[in-house]
Amino acid sequence: MELNGKVAIVTGGSSGIGKEIAKQLVMAGSKVYITGRNADKLDKVASEIGAIGVLSDVALQTDVDELIKRVMDDNGRLDVLINNAGFGAGWAEIGDLKMEDMLRVYQTNVFGAAMMGQAAANVFKAQRSGNIVNIGSTASLKGYAKGSIYASSKFALRGLSQCWQADLRPYNVRVMHVNPSEVTTAFGNPTGETRPEVPNKLRPKEIADQIIAQLRMDDRGFVPEVTIWATNPW
Ligand SMILES: NC(=O)c1ccc[n+]([C@@H]2O[C@H](COP(=O)([O-])OP(=O)(O)OC[C@H]3O[C@@H](n4cnc5c(N)ncnc54)[C@H](OP(=O)(O)O)[C@@H]3O)[C@@H](O)[C@H]2O)c1
């Protein structure tokens, strides 16, 4: 797909991986809406990268509906949803899991992504075109100690990706699931600050480069799932 002139939403576009994807989409000529819950961070990043910031929490159905309505009122179409908003919390062994942590993480990583995907899919089905990129994780593929909540949320997202592929291919809609391994971002940092780049770990750039290449592929084909590892992170 040619990205110039297209309309995209990047959830969680105010930081890390989402910010870099949004930046590269803007550079390719797309009109990009980024979302997040922190207004100051969102406004600063939107003006830095040339995107449109919309305060919107993927965990709230009303916010999701208003976001899609705003984009459709402005443009009459949507071409790309990057379902990126997500976080990890409640890291604990099975005996110490807290239901409130599970609900909080699932509300964004699973139910929020599902609400965004549904709203975009309804537009895409009517258009008979569109692209959904779900940002999973290597935690979508393999569980690990103290990862019950986050890894199971990303397994669930991978399940949604596969179901949506089956639902939406007849409407010419491409659903892509992307599994990054560790990327130096603000993810899981108690200070909320973006971690500095280090030479042997992935940057948001590697993830965004891959996604832009997938979106640029001619619409007759798509990459259903891709996993991105750091070559030698140890
Ligand atoms: N970094 C890694 O190592 C890594 C590896 C694999 C996968 N991932 C996945 O990549 C995605 C992006 O993470 P990142 O590393 O870029 O982390 P990040 O730098 O912390 O960025 C997360 C973004 O999501 C937003 N966000 C969080 N909850 C939201 C909600 N309910 N509604 C809307 N926006 C929300 C945050 O803004 P606000 O807080 O202002 O809402 C922020 O813009 C996540 O899905 C994460 O699970 C990360």
C-alpha cells in the first residue's frame, strides 16, 4: 500500500514503539492520529512528530467510539490502525497474583485492543480495505516466571489477531501481529522515563522499520505474524 495520503491511528503513540511508528508514518506522508492518557506527553509528542494528538483511553468504550467518530468526521476514511497501547503490571508468581492487576492489564492490552479493533474493523469492512497491526510481544509466544498476567494478555492478543485474520480477509483487510522482544522504551520503568539506547538491544526504530515495510507491501499480500529479536542481547 502506498502510505502517502493515508489516514492512520496509533494507540499509545505518545511514547516508545508507538511514537516511532507514528513518526515514520508521518514521514511517509500519512495523516496520523496518536492517542494516550497523559495530555502533556501527548501534546508534546504530537507537535514534535507532526501528528494529531487525541486524548483517548483504549480501555474506555466511550473514548474508542469518540476517537473513531472524530477520525471519520475529519477524513471520511481510515486506512491503518496500529493497536499498540499496552503495559505490564502485577509481575508475580501464581500464588501471589492479584485479580485487580489482571483486570487492569487486560482492560488495556486485551479488551481495549479488542474494542479498537472492532471499531476499526467496522469501518474497514464497509470500505472493503484496511490494515490492523496488533503489537504483541515475544511474551505472546512463551510464558515465563512471574509473567502470568502480561504474557497471558499478549497470548490473548495473538489469539485475537488470528481470529480477525479469518474474519476480515474476505473484506480485503490485512491483520498483522508483531512480536518485539525487549525494546528500550519507558515500558515497565517506574520513573516513567524512556530508557537510553544501548548497542545490543532493540530500539523502537527496528520495530517501526519492519511495520512500515509490511504496510508498504502491495495490498494483495500481507505478513500475518512476525517476531523481532535482538541479535545478541546478553
Ligand atoms: N518495550 C518492550 O520491551 C516491548 C516488547 C514487546 C512488546 N511491547 C509492547 O509494545 C507496546 C508499546 O510499549 P512501549 O515499549 O512503547 O511502552 P511505553 O514507552 O511505555 O509506551 C506505551 C504507550 O501506551 C500508552 N498507553 C498505555 N495505556 C494506554 C491506554 N489504556 N490507552 C491509551 N494509551 C495507553 C502510553 O501513554 P499514556 O500512559 O499517557 O496512556 C504510551 O504512549 C505495548 O503494547 C507493549 O506491551 C513492548
